[in-house]
Amino acid sequence: MSIWVGGFKGLLGGVAVVAFSLIGEAGHPKRFAGLFSAAPSVAVASLLMTVLLKGSAGTVPYARGMLIGSAGMIAYCLASLYLIDRLHALLGSILSWLAWLMVAGGLYLMLGR
């Protein structure tokens, strides 16, 4: 049974990667094509498999975790735009990571339980 689930998950993930890659290729600039082909497609495939295996109620914690992580990623991106320019790559990236940790960790403590 688990081989079939793994195979279906792989197939579903592959189809999602192709679909999101096509969306990324249609947009401009082209450097976003990789961004739109990897993470969203894996997340959608994973959530769909979780819905199929655990039902919609069992999917809520996973979806909440993805939303919390994406809010942290937005904080990281915004902080890195400012900090890397002013403090150079290494220090700016480290401090931006701390912004991600504060936002994602704070949201998890408020909403994740």
C-alpha cells in the first residue's frame, strides 16, 4: 500500500512541478520560474496527499504550518532587501534569518497550538 501512496505522491508532485513551472515561465522576469516550480508544487502535492490519507480535519495543522512558514519567509525577504544592502551578504542574511525566526516563531506560539 505504501508503495502506491509514494508513487502517487511522486506523480502528483511531478505534475504540480510542471504546472507551476509553466506558470513561472509565463511571467516576467524569468528568474522566478524556479521559485514557482519547486516549493508551491511540493506543498500542494503534500497537502493533497494528506487530505486523501487523513481527511480535511487532519490537514489543518499542516496547512497552518505552511502559512506560518510562508509569513516568516516574507519577513525574511523584506528584511534581507534592506539588511544585505547595508550590512553585506553574510551578516545581512543571518539577521534576516532572525527576522524569519521571530515572525514564524511568534505566529507558531500564538496560533500553532
